[in-house]
Amino acid sequence: MIFLKNDYGLGAHPRILKALEDANSSYFPGYGLDPVCEEAASLLRGRVECEEADVHFLTGGTQTNLTALSAFLRPHHAVLAARTAHIYTHETGSIEACGHKVIPLPSEDGKLTPLQIEEAVLSHTDEHMVKPRLVYLSNTTELGSVYSRDELEAVRAVCEKYSLYLYLDGAHLGCALIADGQNLTLADLSHLTDAFSIGGTKNGALFGEALVITNDRLKEDFRFHMKQKGAMLAKGWLLGLQFRELFKDDLYFELARHANEMARLLSGALMGGGYEFLLPPASNQLFVRLPNMLIEHLRPSVAFEPWDAPGDRASVIRLVTSWGTTEEDIMEFMKLL
């Protein structure tokens, strides 16, 4: 079976497994207050070029988004997000369950524009409505598109104009920063957002996300929120160790670069066949429209995700490459194609 269903189906990079094995017989303080987490947090502060940043390690993306947004917002505050946003479509209403409305904005490519944000803010006029307070972006988006630095700067400007927090979900951040033609860096994110996550689950870790908070107003008592939301792992060193291995050199970006390169090979094969993409390929997530007969031909040998409702003759499927995808996988897919 060629696995192209998601980028978290494989376990962990061997170097991370080796580090976990080496540390397995050691004792550590609990709840992230250990030397390994401290070292990993220090590494990340250096990478984002913000020594004042708070860095917290959580187990998964939904947990990170839920804990962060519920901590950052007051009860009457709402979140602006693309209608394809993960917090709106794939997190079981977790943000709403904490009392914060998610306002979905139309988007063909998964991105938000400054004009959309401004219009949404101005349409919420008084205390009889929720008050937009935070803009949620993801990079890459749920459709695999990528924000440029210019785009993020423009969103930041409108957020500052209307006193909105800017939060970026970085579950796929590695692939976004390594994407062709992109000039956005981790250091840019620390200056352009109030908080952002760095995804490990989908880029070589067994599990884990790092949350970086740069706005001082959002830092206070955050560990209390983590504990209340069940987001404080007793064996926190398991998370810190994985991020230490990913960021003590360029392993994090090497793995993301490989995933993108495999996607480039895969998209080239599909383009060669004349097949249509939902969006131009930009990262490791590809959305392609294939004849239904071809989809059925691929199904026994390829794990993929159906995306839209099936069409009469053709349907869109999602294909995702990862750090573990091999050239042999792509060659086998091409033979099937």
C-alpha cells in the first residue's frame, strides 16, 4: 500500500526514536519543568529570534488551538477564520464549546485577506453581537496553500488597526517555510503574530506541538490554562526531547524539504497526465480531480483522502506526502497512474 493519506501516519524519525531510547532509563521532573524542555525551549527562542518568547509543549494540534484560543479570549470574543480552517471544520466545535464563536469567512484558497478581516470587524457593530478579537490563520492552509511574508504583513497591519490578536496554526509549518519561492521565516512569525504553533506531529515527531507566545498580554497564567484543559503532560520531557532533536540542527527543515520534494515529483506525474488541481501545488498537500474510474483503480493500492462529494464522472482527492514518503512510492504511484 502506498500511503498518501496524511503526513502523520508514520511513527517518528529514527533519530528521535534513538534519543527517546537513550533517555528512557533516566528520571525527569514532571510537567515540562525538566532540563530537556528548558533546552528545547531555549533552542526555539533562538530560532525565532525572540528571547522573551514563552514556549510551551503540548501533545496535539487541536489541543494546542483549544488551549491557546480559550486562554487568549474573553467570553464575548470571537475568532475570524477561513471557512476551511481546521478549528471550524475538523475540531468538533472545540472553540465554540469553550464559548467562543468561530466566524467563517469565504475563501477559495484557504487564505484570509485584509479586506475580509476589516469587513467582518465592521459588520459586528455593538454589544448585541460577539466581538471579533482574534484572527486565526494556518500555514500551510487546509488546502495546502502558503502565506508569503507580504501577505502576512498585510494581515498583521489590519489586525493592529482593529486591535485583533493574530494567531497562526503551524501544524504544517515546516512545509510552508520550505515551499518554493517563500521568504517567510520563523523569526518573521515571532514579530508578525502574537502567538503561533510549530507542528511536530506532522513533521517527524511521534507527537507534539510547540506553542510560541510573543505577546506579553497573552503569557500570564498560561500554564494554569494548560492544566485546566488537560494539556499539561506529566512526562513533559517526551515532548521537549523531540523538539530538541528536531531543532538542534536543521532536521526539522530537512524533513519538510523532503516532503515537499516528494510532492513535487507526485504533482509532476499528475500534471503529465493532464489532470486538474483544485489549487496550484505549493506544499506537501495536493488536491487533484481524477476520473472516478481511475480513483477506483487506485483505491486497492493507494491510501488517500476523498475531499469533495463524489462527482458524476470525476472527484477531488487529497494526496499528502511526508518525511517518510520515498521515491519508490512515487514511482509505484506513477505506474498505477
